[in-house]
Amino acid sequence: MHAVSLKSTDGTPLSARVYESVGVPQGSVVIGGAMGVRQDYYAKFAEWLAGQGWRVTTFDYRGSGDSAPASLKGFRADLYDWTRDYEAAIDHAHAALPDAPLYLLGHSLGAQLPGLLNNQHKVSGLLSVAAGSGYWRENAPQLKRMVLYFWYVAVPVFTRLFGYFPGRKLRKVGDLPAGVIMQWRKWCLNPRYNLGAEGEAARVSFARARFPVLALSITDDELMTLRGTQSLMSFYENAPRKIERIAPSELAVRRIGHFGPFRTEQETKLWPRMAEGLRTLPGAAV
């Protein structure tokens, strides 16, 4: 692994890491992280995936992880900025292996943003892991019980008070720029999520996507539901797409959950399934 410094389209510096494959790589994988999750979280998986013959890139969105400033108070960023950051990681990976396939492995938010990319033509496919629409009525039951308090009280009150969302103090999501959390709030309160909140331009952008999408839906996900995954997949209306459900019992494990797919205990269980998903992406079917 080696650390690299990228620049987003507006010149914002970003922290990224590249995990080189052993031998000639079969292609590139860019891991798009979940909301509030640092690239550190994917390090062991990225290292393992590189050992399977892929050149893997991880990165931190601006205002998060190693791409965060000393203080988030007043730091300007929204989810469109994060999409531009995703594009920068894709551009960097594509330039390194321009003639090889480039796949996105999107965890949660990381599978929601690719429909808004301007450089979709560089993407050969998307493996979506534990992702779906964030619309609150499609949240898992345990999340739905408290999410309206989160969106109508905690987020607006604490974001205004601190100048950013102090998720670490609240043990919710993580520290996020004000623009990111408030735009995400708008998305999650809309029945059509980002398509409904952002309007026709967002719908058209998702409709442009032609790369195949394979969504791995986790049966014991405490945040996302199958219905939410189906909604997100419907946004990619012109892309070949497929949903596969994965239950802990299939892998002989007690629990997977929303964040479990990238934990090291899945190295011999779910990780090979994800690697196989990448290999079979070109054959994804509606």
C-alpha cells in the first residue's frame, strides 16, 4: 500500500491509498465508503482484494478521515462535492490502468453516489454492498424508531450549534460537514431519496448509467432493508442490475449487519463472495 494525494475537480486535496496487486492486475477497484466511515475501515479488505489480483484504491471524502481539516466548523462541502471527490479517485485509478476494467465497490453511500458521476464512462460496473435508498420509511425497523428525532431534532439543532454535525460526540454517524448532513437530511426525508430531492437533473444522471450493478443485500442489516435496496436499484433504470440476498446462516456466521461485510472475520466467508461478484459483474442481468 502507498498513500497518494489527489485533487478533486475544484482543487480540494484528498487523501487516498493504493493497494497494488501481486503480479499483473486484472483491473482496478475503487472503494466508495459509507457515510462517516474512514478509508481505514476498508484497509484489510483492500489489502486482501489486492492479493486476489486487483489494483485497489480507497479515499476519504473531503471533510472526513485524512481529508478533514483541523476543524469542520464552517467547512463547506455537500454530497455533490463528495461525488466530485469520487470522480477524482476514479480518474486516478483509470489513468493508472486505462485499458483494464474499473469497478466500483460501493458500501452504502458509496453505491448511492455513482449515479451522479460525470465520468460514468470510465466505470465498468458497480458492486453495491449493504446499500439502498436512505428514505426513512424504508429504513430497518430499529432505525425507523428513532430516525425522525435524528432528522428533525438532533441534526438541525446540533449542526447549527456547532457549525458542523458533531457525530462523534453524539455517537451517531461521525463528524460531518454541515452541508453534507443537511443535504443528506433532505434526501432521507424524500420518498424518492436523492432523485426526489434533487429533481430531474439527478434522475437523468442516474438514467445515463449503463454499467452493470450487482447489489448484495444483507438480511440482518440494521439500517438498510430489501425494499430500500430495490428502490436504489430502480434509480439505475437503464443499467443491467441484479440483487442477491445474503443471510448469515449461508456463511455459517452469527451476524453480518451493515458494517460487518468488511470485518476481518469475513475473510474466508463473505470476502470471496464479494470478489466473485466483481468477477461476474459484466454478466449482471435485470
